[in-house]
Amino acid sequence: MAEDIHKIANPEGIVEFERGYVVPDCVVLDSAYCSMGRMVALRACDAAGWTMHDSNTLLALVPECGVTMDDVEAFENEATVEGADLAALRESDEYKRISGAFRLAAERALNQGPCLIHDRVTKAFVESLGKTCVSAMTYASDRPAMRVRAQYSPVYAHLTDPDELDAAIAHEDARRRTWHALGGDDTRWGDPATYDLMLCTDTIGRDFAAELLARLMQG
């Protein structure tokens, strides 16, 4: 039955209708490949005075763990092979070593002050540390534009065929989806139910997406 909002009783004073927003300690941002997520994150953090962390800066916080981006890439390549046994990979020493490094790094980053963490950890993990968190995701919808962005990556600059570029984008998304799945909680990468905020950067633009994230950080 469709309700007439004009005839609904005034809910003033009912807390469930008036819950206010509180600036969190952290924003965790997942991004579909070629949605400009890291660009959005960096611009938002610059505007809000927060620190932005991605895989590289997180690993720099835990040099004693000895994990390199080459290690991460090799593991993710193994994990995204068709038919890979995620349960077995989750129990592997290499996953425990790499994920442990990222989690320790995220904890150190959070203890340094408000930050945005791209990829690598979930809202549930941040909250398990006693920190407050907002989760967000950027995604894209303009396939030709996504192909152009993919070609700006040194990894895919040599590709020109649209099908090959689409396959590259799908591969990168598979890496991110698989890493999230290995985390072991009940949420799914890319599922709107996983996030507090979904941002289509092809609809609202890179810069406005950054403005929205900055507002979340500033309150």
C-alpha cells in the first residue's frame, strides 16, 4: 500500500527518525577498478585534513612484517585463478602473513588519527578495534570511459582492444572481490548492502564524489 507522506503523523521527537550523524574515526573505501576511487579518496582527504592509506602506505607502516607489494600481487594472482580454493587460501601461511600485516598497519594508522583506508580492511574490522567507521564504495558505469582510464595504468597502457581492456578491468575487480571474500565476514564486495554509501563517479563526477566524502569526514 502506498502511503501519503503528507498525511503521516509528525514523527518529531522520535529518536528513530532523528538520529544524528557523528563524524567517524575512519572511512573504509572500496572501489571498482577505473572508478577513480583512489583519486577520490586522496582529494577528499586533502580537503578534510585526513590521512589517506592504500596498500603501499599501509605496508610502509609495518616494515618489520617484511611484506612487499610483489608478495601481495603474487598471492592475489594465485587467489583469482579459476577454481581457486578460497577456504584453503584463507588458512594458508601466506594469506595469514599478508592479511596480518595489513591489519596491523590499519590499527597503527587508526591510532595516528582520522584516516581513510582504501581496500584491505572492512568496516567490521575497524569496529572490532573500538573505532567508529563509515563504509563507502565508488563504482563506474561508463564503459568507454573506464577503458580510457585503464589505459592510463602502466600495466595496461599497451592494450587497445576493447575486449582486452574489459577483461583487464574484470580481472582487477576479481582481485578486489576475492580479497574481500577472504576476510571471512558475511559481507560481499560491491554489494550495496555492504556499504553505508555508494558513489557512481560517472554520474556525479570524481570531484563531487570527493566533496561528498570530505563532508562525511568533516560532519
